[in-house]
Amino acid sequence: MNSTAIKRKSHLARVLKRDASLWLFCIPGIILTFIFSYVPMYGILLAFKRFNARAGIWGSEWQGLYYFKRFFDSPYFESTIWNTLVLSFYGLLVSFPIPIILALLLNSFQHKRYRKVIQTITYAPNFISVVVMCGMIILFLSPTIGVINSVLEFFGIDAINFMAKKEYWRHIYVWSGVWQSAGWSSVIFFAALAGISPELHEAARCDGATKFQLIRYIDFPSILPTATILLILNCGSILSIGFEKAYLLQNNLNLTVSEIISTYVYKVGLINNDISYSTAIGLFNTVVNLVLLLAVNKAADKLSGNSLW
Amino acid sequence: MLKPVAANRLEVKAKRSKEDVVFDTINFIVLTLVLLIVAYPLYWVIISSISNPGAVSSGEVLWRPIGFTLQGYAEVFKDNAVMRGFGNSIVYTVAGVLVNLAVTLPTAYALSRNTFSGRKAITIFYMITMFFGGGLIPTYLVIKNLHMINTMWALILPGSLSVYNMIVARTFFKMNISEELYEAAEIDGCTQGKFFFRVALPLSKAIIAILVLYYGVGHWNSYFSALVYISDKDMYPLQLVLRNILITNEAALSQTATSEAAREALREKQQLISVMKYSLIIISSIPVLVLYPFIQKHFVKGVMIGSVKG
């Protein structure tokens, strides 16, 4: 190993020749990633220019921070950011701890075969597509043919048009997300728990620890590093909740709470064709995310010693 | 209470205190509730798809199918858009996965070699894309300039290498294809290229299966790229067709009925459409359902490999 390291420094050309095929292996990925991830970064310039299709990106006229000011002054600035933040934090608050609790409970469950059944079933919804998921939500909650309203009516409660009432929208979004992905999200914690040495549990049992104490003092602390890393990553994407689900669950009646940054960027850019404005909002979003990620990562590093790099 | 048992694991069991019994009971109840909450909607979609449309709309169908019929399924198979979408999705998924593998596997293999001189630089090159990107519009313009709008390449090439999947594959190669193995082959005159195809890949069926499933499910379920890049209806993937039927309700009838008989016919038609939707949900999920046992096993494996840091 050591001699290879020295060789690498002294005979660069030879090393490159030796690694030629490995470099060749990387070329398709590098080219495609360059074209579809790095070239668009150049397009960010449009956020500072008035897009002119004929002149191209470089030839378009500079506008400075005009589009950013326009966004900050627009009524959509506050509402989309607020909606995004509320939805994100609500989602994080609910959908972050639930998989951890689920994994802890599953791990200390004694019927092994029944546990397998529970896992198989609870993982399944994760593989349902967003479109089907939203279709199911809309069908279930429909005031005329929905099963939920049939049940409500059975108890003498008037049918509620859930999708038309904006006060329900966030709950529907977040809790359907829990239904769909809590089981699957618990896998990573369950895997971490499986790595705990059984001797640790046995020793604690000999000292008279109850099952709850095992969870509290052994299981929970041992998945904390995994949980921290995931929390950091989640915080980094707090302003970038998926376009996909929010867009499908939107309708004119709930738009005041369901219009988030990503759906707004899509509508402004691709439906209204306001190219530069949309790019500017997108850039603003990316930068805020990046800053948040770095800040949370730094904080987590200071507090617990766990960080991304 | 105390059964005469030998092994020390069972001795532990014998020590089950009162608190443990309470804990186990609560745990059992909670997890059973979780199971029911997750399973019931899935079960309900299945029974509704094979029930009488009228019974479904009136809320009679709760525990078992009522008035068994396959009308909903028949309706789905009559729908050309759905069938075309299904075909398109198969093509996009197969082609997409092939491209994904062709790009991801060699990259992951190269980056798994400790002696590879480009390891650090290329890793950073990919890491940056995880946290920073051009965003929707600049990406759209690139694809437009490449004349890929309304072609399947717009759905396949942009996400051809998922950094997460690549890291999973890299970790796998690192753990399973040792550098010593290559050194031994090298002495016998094997080149890296030959080694990759003849030795490394045949030893990596597990990771290939994981990648096929990760990427495959991703392609099958995605609709966003198609929403942005495909406007030609004949090229819609299934998910976009589904969106039109399930969400924007294109199948719903908008004409107003005048006579009582026409109103009745219209109501029946609407009920049929709703049952057709449940059938559609099932049919569109069939590829994933059929593969689910594999998917579950391999996806879990993938998460485990992915969680190994480094």
C-alpha cells in the first residue's frame, strides 16, 4: 500500500496510464452529470438577466437583483415561504420521531413471525406512486363517494368536503405521508438496532432492567447517531419539500395554504413562462437550503459530535 | 410461572417482571393498531375494485366485496390511454434502468478502488450536485436546447446517475471485491476493464438486483419529469395518464342531464368511473406488487449497505 502511495506522487504519468481504464469507467457519468447538473448551474445567471430566447443566456440583458426584489415585494413571497415552512416543520415534527418509535417497538417485540408480517405490510405503501397515493386520498375523502364520509354519515355526522376545506389540507398532507412512509423509514433505524450486541441486553437483564429501561438506556442511545445524521439531512431540505405531492393535492379552494415554493416556481416558470423570475425564486430556495444545511450540520457537530463530513 | 428451562436466554425470559408484561401487552396492541391502520386502506381499495359500483358509492362496502364484478377492470382495459401509458412506462423503465446501470456501476466500481487517482476529485464532483443545482428552469432550458423535449431521453438521461445509489454500489464493491483479488488477476495479465466485466460484475448480482429495483421503481412511479418534458399525449407514461384520470378527473362527465332517466344513467356512469379508478390503482401497481417480495428484501439490503458510513 505504502509503496503505491509513494509511486503515485512521483510518477503521475504512469499512474494515469495505470488508471486509464478506471478513468474511462467514470467518463459516461461525468459527461451526463456535467450536462444535466453543471450546465444548468450556468443557467442560474438568468436570475440576474431578462431572458431573451434569441439572445441566449449570455446575450440577455443584465437586470441585477430586480427579480429578487420583485419576489420579496410580491404577496407570494410571504405566503409561499410561510406555507413551505409550516408544512416542513409540521412534517418533520410528526414524521421524524414516528419511525424511530416504530423501530424501537418492533425491535423489542417478541413474536418474531408476527413482527415480519407487520414489517412487510407497513413497508408496502412506500412503493405506491405519488399519483396513486394522491388519487387514493382524493377518492377516500370525496364528499359523495368517499369511504370516510360514508363512515361519518353512519354516525350521523354530515359529509365534509375535506379537500375543499383549507384547514384540513396540512393535516391530510402530513398524515398521509406518515401512513405511506413511516414503516419504510423505520428500516434504517431497525438496521441500526440489529447491530447492537445482544450481550449488552443480556447483561442489563441480569441487572434487573425492565424492557422499557433497555429501550431507554441501550436502544435509544445507540440509534442516536443515525438519527442525528438523518435530522441534519432533513433540515437541509426544509425549504424544498417535494413538488410532486403538494401539486397533486392542490385545488383552487386550498391554494392559500397549499401553494409552496416549488409549486410556485413551476407555475411561474413553465405555465406563465416568466423564465427569469422563476429562476430567481429557485435560486433563492437553493441558497437558503444550503445555508440551513450548513448551519444545522455545524450545530449538530458542536452539540453531539455527529456531522455529515 | 417459572418453567424449568436451561439456556440463559430463557432464564432471562423467566425474569419477565410485571412491568415487562405491561410493556409487552401495550407494544402488542400498538403494533397491531399500526398494522390495521396501514393495511385497511390497501385492503379496501382491493375489495372496492371488485365490488358493485353502486354498493361502493353508497358506502356499503366496508369489510368484504359486495356484488362481485370485474366491470371496473373491463373498463380499464377498454381505455386506450391507459394501455398506451402502460406500454410507454414499460419502455421508459426498461431503457431507463439499462442506462442507469451502464452509468452507475462502472462509476461506483472505479470509485471503490483505493488506488484510483481520480477518487477524491470525482467524489467531490458528485457531492456538489447533491446540495446545489441549477433548478427547474435552467435544467429545462438545457433539455430544450438539446432538442430532447417530447423524447424519452428527457426522462432517462438527466437522472441517469443517482448519487445515493452510486454510493450504495460503491460501498458494496468496496466490501466484496477486494483490491487483492484484482492484484492477483493482474499478475495473470488481467486488465481493469476485463476484471470488471469478467470478475467483479458476476460477483455483484446482489447489488445489480438492488440497483435495478431502486431505479426501476423510481422510473415506474415518477411523473414530474414527464409533466415537464412530455406534452405529446401519445408519449405519456402511465403515471401521467393516471394523474389525468385520478386527480384532474378527465374521465368525469360534465354534461348536465335533463331528464330523470338521463340523470340516473349519468349517476351510474359516475359510479362505474369511481370503481374503475380503484381497478386502475390495482393495475398500475401490478408490476410493483409482483416484484414486492424481491423489492422488500433487496431494498432493505440496500438501506443496510447505504447506512455503512464511508
